[in-house]
Amino acid sequence: MLRIPIDLLAEERVWWRRFPDQVLAGVDEAGRGPLAGPVVAGAVTMAPLTAERAYAGPLAGLTDSKQLTPARRAAFYDLLTCAPDIQIGVGWCSPAEIDDLNILGATHLAMRRAVAALPLLAGHVLVDGLPVSGLPCPSTAIVRGDAKSFLIAAASVVAKVLRDRHMEELAARYPAYGFDSNKGYGVRDHIAALFRHGPCPQHRRSFRPVQDALQFLPGLKA
């Protein structure tokens, strides 16, 4: 069956026709599911003409970061961050904040921080997934938005690349857990290391496998 390509700028074009002078941003996160490391959000905005040219040119093929190879993600990230007419904001929430707020609350906080970090004040935000509370401007939530919106897809690449690189840096500090390869996700080798060594300061104590490891190893502090 022939698959019809999705126009990733369709949502943006509708908004730009209605509000041509308003700054529109896309927001997405990376790192909700892992057992370790931060949750990171990216926010991206660009003018309509810039987006049209990028979509048809150097950023052609940009989509949900999870559907891209690491090399393609890195290439798109470099293009996004080096372009002077593309604005980027990034928000982070630490493992301690995740444990304090829960992962949903921390994800929303990271998204709010990313939007606040944009060089331009956004007038409206396209958000991947479900609605996000407390944003500094109105927003529209789009389920699977990273595969439907160009700005959200760009934000997903920013968040994913930055978080992956951060986890690779953490791997040098905590080599027992394989963060450079598993990025903190609960794969078999990571779980085995948790039960062998106990959690490190980057593990999320509120996540069940980490709690199980703490109970399994006597003498460890939660």
C-alpha cells in the first residue's frame, strides 16, 4: 500500500496564516522513560520563510528523533544550532527533581524552562503529546506531534541529542552502568548493574527498578 508522505509544516502553515506576526514554537522532550539521568526539553522557533526553506532544503527529512539514526540526528542538530535564524531553548530537570515532582511534573517543568530559554518570546507553542500546564503562552497539544509538526520534530532532535551526549559524559563518571550505550534506559545489562552495584547519584529513586535494587542490597541509602 502506497504511503502518503506527511506534510510536517501543515500545522505551522495553518497557524502562520492566522497569525503571521506571532512567534510560533515547537516543544518536545527526551528522557521520560529511563531509570537514570535528566529529562531534557527542547524548544525551537523560526520564521515562516526560514521554515519553508529549511523544510525543502537542508532540513529535508527531519522527523521524530526516534526514527532517525544517531548520525542523522547529529547532522540535523548541527544544522539547527548553527543557523542564525533558528532560535533554540533548552530545559533540564535533574533526577532529584524527577523524584520530587514525579516524571510528568518534571517533564512539564523542563518544557516550561525550554520555552522560557528561547531568545524570542513565543506567542504560541505546539507541544508534543498531551497539554502542558504553566507555559508562558497559549499552546496546542498534538499527539505524536514529533511525527506531524516540523517545529516539534526539530525540538525532539535538540532534546534527544543533548540528552544522549550528557549520558555519554555520565558514562565516564559512572562506568559500571553502560550509560554511553543504554542512555539510562532499563535494558537487561543496566538492571543487572543496578542490582550488582546499587544506584548511583544519577538514578531516579522514584522508579520501581531502582527501588527494587535498593531493597535488594542491604545498607544502601534511598
